[in-house]
Amino acid sequence: MKDYTINTKCVQAGYRPGNGEPRQIPIVQSTTFKYDTSEDMGKLFDLEASGYFYTRLQNPTNDYVAAKIAELEGGSAAMLTSSGQAANFFALFNICECGSHIVSSSSIYGGTFNLISVTMAKMGIEVTFVSPDASEEELNAAFKENTRAVFGETIANPALTVLDIEKFARVAHAHGVPLIIDNTFPTPVNCRPIEWGADIVTHSTTKYMDGHGAAVGGAIVDSGRFDWMAHADKFPGLCTPDESYHGITYAEKFGQGGAFITKCTAQLMRDFGCIQSPQHAFILNLGLESLHVRMPRHVENGQAVAEFLEKHPAVEKVNYSGLPSDKYYEIAKKYLPNGGCGVVSFVLKGGRAAAEKFMKNLKLAAIETHVADARTCCLNPATSTHRQMSDEQLKEAGIPAGLVRMSCGLEDKKDLIADIAQALDAIG
Ligand SMILES: *Cc1c(COP(=O)(O)O)cnc(C)c1O
């Protein structure tokens, strides 16, 4: 479906039924697949033939949906995982091992920050965090002999910083390593990082892609553009024989477009088993079918709410890259010309107490540890996810006690603004 626009790909890419076949993607609710001879099955085990044998490795329903996401991002191959956490872990661990080093933006999702800084550290993988606003010189200074990947988020959750993808890609490539971008917040409808030089793109499909708060999931997309063989000394897992598959060298056998995802499936999915269930893949695909219709509405609502909040006397500051006053307004015009997403954050003048009172008085927006679904929700980190921190510690972490993160859903913006207005008035 290469020649179609992203709108049409959201609806129809990935699965093209033949004559008399189901119109909707079939849920292949089977853990296993039958074969007539051991020889047939042996070829699958040796990666000599492609086909299905066990759903932990591959399942047709998941493959249809992964193929759609690959087309949406403009990649060569993709795979689904059980969650966004698994997607980011796999994307990094596919090319890093004990003794490797990662350069990562410091402005990333808390779960990913912990994954890289604590859990992967226990595996002997080091990280240097850099500011998302770092200059090229500062970025260069973060690299080491053993650096194997650069990581960042297009729009960071929850800080809403916007990454200069081209700059990060240029520096990564100058050091012979790929750039991995978590593109969860804008989705490929609003930004396609591969077009700006990213090599691998990841998603928490739990957010806008599903879009209804129904199914946890993740995805990894390979651009097919990174020349592993040109940096074979850095990536032995892709460029030297894998003894667990009779000496296959992934970059040779599956080429630049297939090596990364094939290795990630054959080794990491085999051994860690973080597969998405076919039922979840089906639900995810229902979300993808309307992603291009929903994203503009999330942006419209986010923009309207941000503009309203900015003018309100109870509000100290609003973070939203669609506001001309925002630090990331200019860079967002380049990478997110149709807007970013529906998530807005803002600081109330009255601090923690005001945030608590404001949220208690909301009638439409619910309090949730979630973002990016059809129903508007909000969170005050100081009284929830970060409640163990003092006001001083929160300030140091750049999370003021009065900060509220609001994920604008698909309701009518007039109703959302009226709800926010009455809740702000009630603070007094
Ligand atoms: C939520 C989120 C994740 C983690 O995804 P899960 O599906 O919850 O595991 C990773 N990255 C970003 C940007 C997220 O918002």
C-alpha cells in the first residue's frame, strides 16, 4: 500500500484478504500450528522457511497488525510486544549486551528511565543521560568507545519536550550507531521519525494507537536503513553467526531490512516471551483503523484546552508545544506540523492543595494513571506517581507540586473547557 496516504494505510494496510476471505483480520486463537512432516517443521526451526509454529514466536494476527504499523511508520519490518516497556527493552537489548553503553535523552517516560538506569545497569549496560536540548558538542561528548545506541522520545511523556530528531540522528550516525525513537505520543499520523533519520521506532500501543484504554501492548519498527555490516565490530549479534540457529548471520541472511526484527523475534521473543496476545492485536487494529481520524481531534482539544488555561488567572504556566509561548513551539512546527498530541501539562498557582481541589471538582475528566485514550483524564504527580517526594525534591526533578497532566480525549472541547473552568473557579 506504499502509494496510499497514511489515512488510507490506517484503515487498510497490513491485511489484504483474498477472494472469499474474512474482511476483518481473523483472530488466530491458537498457540500452535500443525505440520505433515518433521522435515517441514525443521525448516521453520532453522529459519530456512518462513511460517508459523508457535505463537510465542509469531502469530498471523499479530503479523497483520505489525505489518500495518511498519507501513504507517515507513519501515521495512515490525513486531508486536506485550507492552511498551517490552518494546523499548527489546529494541535496546537487541544491539546492547553486558559492557555496552547507551546515550539517552533524560526527558523520557519514567518506566523507560528506570529500565535503562536501574534494570539494564544490573545487566552491565551503562547509560549517559543527555538533555533533550543538548548541543551537538554536548551530545558528542556523551559517546564512548562502547556506545551502541542513542535513545529519545519524539514528545516526551510527561515533560512534553520535543526532540530534534535530525540532530540526534546526525550525531548517532557520526558515531556509527542507530537512533531509537519512542514515537508513542505523536503516533505516525503526526510524526514519522524515520523520515527524519531515526533507525528504529518504538511504541507503547497502549496509548493513542489502541486509543480506548483497552489493551496494553507495544511495537518495534525497523527502518531498514542502518548498515549493520558497515559497523560489524559494534554489532556482533547481527553480523556474526548465531550458534543457536546453526550459524546464521542475520545481517547477511535477512539483509538490512530484515535482520533487526528477525533477530529480535528469533532470540529475544524466544527467550523472554513478551508476546502480545492475538486478541490484543485485534483490539489494537480496531484502534489503528481510526487513528488518523482521532489524532486531529486530540490535537484540536489539546490546543483549545492549552489556550484556555494559558489565559486563566489561577494558572501559572502551561506546557504545550502548540502554544507560541512554549519553548518547543518552533521545533514542533518542523517535526509536528499538524500538531503533536492531546496531552497538556500546567502548573496551578496554589500548588499541591490547589491541584487536589481542582481535580476533585472535575466532572468529565477522571483521575487516572493513564494518558492518550478517548476519555479525558488527568493526574497530579505530586499526590500520585511521585507522592513519596517532598516539595523540594519535586522542584529539583522539574515537577512542581501544582503540576497537572491532562490528557484531552475525544469529547467536545466546549464541554471540556466548561468542566475545567468550573473546577478552577471552585479552587477559590
Ligand atoms: C506508557 C509509555 C511507555 C510504556 O508503555 P506500556 O505499554 O505501559 O508498557 C513507554 N513509552 C512511553 C512514551 C509511554 O508513554
